[in-house]
Amino acid sequence: MKDGRHYSKEDIILISESAIGKSLDEILNSKLIKIGKDKNKGGLGQLIEYYLFDIENNSESEPDFIDAGIELKVTPYKRIQNNQLSAKERLVLNIIDYNTEFANEFRSSHFWYKNNKIQILWYLWTEDGNKYTYKFTNYKLLDLAISEDLKQIESDWNEIITKIKDGRAHEISEADTMYLGACTKGANANSVRTQPFSKIKAKQRAFCFKTSYMTQLVRKYIGDYSNVEKIISDKSKTFIDYVNDVVDKYKGKTQKELLSIFKLDSKAKNINSMLVNRMFNVTGNIGETEEFLKANIIPRTIRIEENGRIKESMPFPTFKYKEIINQKWEDSDLRNTLEETKYMFFVFKMVDDEYVFKGIKLWNMPEIEIDNYVKKVWMKTVDVIKKGSIVKSIDSNGVRTTNFPGMSENLICHVRPHAANAEDTYELPVKDKHTGLNEYTKHCFWINNKYLEKLFSEFL
DNA sequence: GCATGATCATGC
DNA sequence: GCATGATCATGC
């Protein structure tokens, strides 16, 4: 058998090209290969590696194509509601060896050695397909050394390494970083490893390109990318350095001053987010720019009152009763969102009767909080829905009190309505016992305003 | 004053 | 029409 590990870059491209428009079944047929479907348990990636690129399954620390220095990745994308394309999953790279990787520099790291050139082969995932029928549609050689994102990726790598050096590998979260993440990888949450500067065992993790980052690559190289704005044109800066430069320029200015700087005259409710968009000189919303989308960063404006209070809690997207009860906490929408999303809060504080722009806070919820506090709220919510015990009582005005976990039960979050009105509902999987209703007002998880106040105490 | 239910406003 | 960010209203 040929040893595909010695293929050249040109070979790799030719072979990739030969797969375009075909499914695994079609590739095997064209090569007259028959494999017993029952005897292979490998994923599509492994099958392609073996049958298309002639590489034996291995767990080598070298790149798959050793001579060309290229790693092969087979990865899915999908079509979502509004006909847009989206990566189906993050791109998982090499497992992080906590005990050795910290001693390296970025360019001498295991990560760099294995992944600095990645041949991506994309296939279109569909609900009704399987690994033999998904069609390969595109390929692209990612050369990180010349990537416009290199600076940010290096900075992300360093951030992960810093946590290891600080003896905090067990506190690493995928949302800590922008493009390059550290995702959990292992049979289950109990797959743990030792770390060099702490006795606490840390979850096994691998470097990865986040789903949000992969989605932008999919749109750029496969889909339509004409409407996406970029905020940075300078390759020598990381995304976050650029943001800080912009923020420093306007920090300390009052809302009135900013309105005059940007020649805006508006009393709109979203006036602060309009001002933020102007600071970054984009025509749309900064949350829709390439950099924010890649890093899965959601911008939010926060208003702090004179006395330090934050009046309102912060809502998440509504959940569907029928869907949430079929999820497991470990891969629930809420947990995934919190694990993968970073928030960039633009803080406006009331000083002498006027809101002043005080700067930004970049934040993602620590996993310890997600898996302790938020989990409890989620579990109780699912339990209430499953038992059909949503409504606790109805007062004389018809206002209903629910058994969903409230603000006083948990330090971090609670469940409350989030709908156009009480009649704006989703179907229930189980009839509500108290009322007999088959549908109920849309609800969602909210982050408690008190928790937010603590989060922003540095701005007082 | 606070917790909780309810709803508004905007943009796609 | 709907999702989402933002806010209001009421009763204890």
C-alpha cells in the first residue's frame, strides 16, 4: 500500500480536487473499493484519510502529510434557516499536553508544528444523510503563517499557555480566547489530566478553531461574504489591541459629547449601541463584523446608575419547551452558549445626571459557575416543564405565578417570560396541571442584575 | 425596593 | 412574523 504521508502539496490538492462533488460511497466506487459497512467504526475523517489519502490511522504528533508539513481535516458545514451557511462544529486540533506545551514558544509549539498548514476538506452535512452520502464540496489550504488572523491566534495560544503556567489549567474555558480555543476532549467530563503547576486535575482539552471562526471560513470560502464588514485593516494588530485603541480614544466622554462628535441627534433607546457602532466606524452593527463573528463575541451596552445599581437583568434567547426537555445539560443549548460565547460590554455610567462612556469589559462565564449555579437552574426548569407544573397560582387579575426558578433562588440566573405578550407562546410537551394549557408564554434564562452589578464593580 | 410577570421597540 | 435587546408594571 502507498504511504500517503509522503504526498506533496500538489498531490494533496489533486486528490482533494478529485473528491469534489462526490460522497464517500462514490469515491469508494470509483476506486473499486468495497468495505464492510459493519466492520468500520471510524468517522468520515478517518475513512477519507485511509481510503482517499492512503494514510493509516494514527495518533502521531506529526502533521498527517509529514513531508509537506500539512495536516488534513475533514469537516462539515450546514445550511441554516435563512439559507446561510454555518460550520456544523468546531475544528478540533491536537490535544494540549499541559505538562510540555507550556515550555514552548508559539512557533516551537506542538500546536504550530502539527497545525500551521491545514488542508481543509469540507462536506455538506444534511439531516437525512450519513457519512457515506455527504458530498464533499470545497477544500482550502489554511496557511497560518500568512493568515490575517495570525496575530490573534498567537495571542490566543499565549492566553491558554498562561493559564497553564499559572496553575489554572482546570479553569480554562473555550470562551477565554477569540479564534483559537481550548475545547474539552475526552470520553466524558471525567477525562482529566495532570497539570504542571497545580495538584488539581484539569479536564483534557484540545486546541480548536471555534465553531464561530469556522463559520466565517465557510462563508468566506464557500458562501457569500459580500455583506460582511471588517473593522481591522492592520494585520500587525490583534483584534483586541485594536478594540482597546478605539475604546481609549472615547473613554471618559459623555453621551452628549459623543453625540456631537458623531453628529448624531437621536433619542432612540439604543442610542448607546449606535454610539458604539460609530466609534468603530462601521455602517452596520459591530456584532455583525467579521472579527466579532469569528470570535463569537456579542456586544452589549450596560447602563450603571449613579448609585452603582444595574436595573435590569440580561436575557438569553428563549427556549422551546419541547426541545429543552430532550436535551442533556452537558450538551444543552444554554451550556453550549455560555461555554462558547464571550460578551463585550460597553459600559455607560451615570455621573452628574449624564451617562459617561467608561470603557469595556470582556467577559465569559467561568465554567465553574456554569456547571454549578446555572446547571441547577436549568435542571429545575426542565423538571418543572416535564412535570407539567409551571403555574403555581393565578391572582385576581389573571396574573400567573410560576414554579420556574426565580431570582432569589440562585446567585447567577433565573427564568422569566420573554415574549411579545402573555399570548405569545410555545407548545408544551406536557399539559400544565394547574391550568390545563397546552402552550405557555415564551420564557428564557436571564442573568440576574445583582450578579451583573458585582461583575461591574470595577467601574464604580 | 425588589422580585417577577409582562410587554415594548427595532430590525431582519 | 419573529427573535432579540430593552424596559415597564405591579404587588409584597
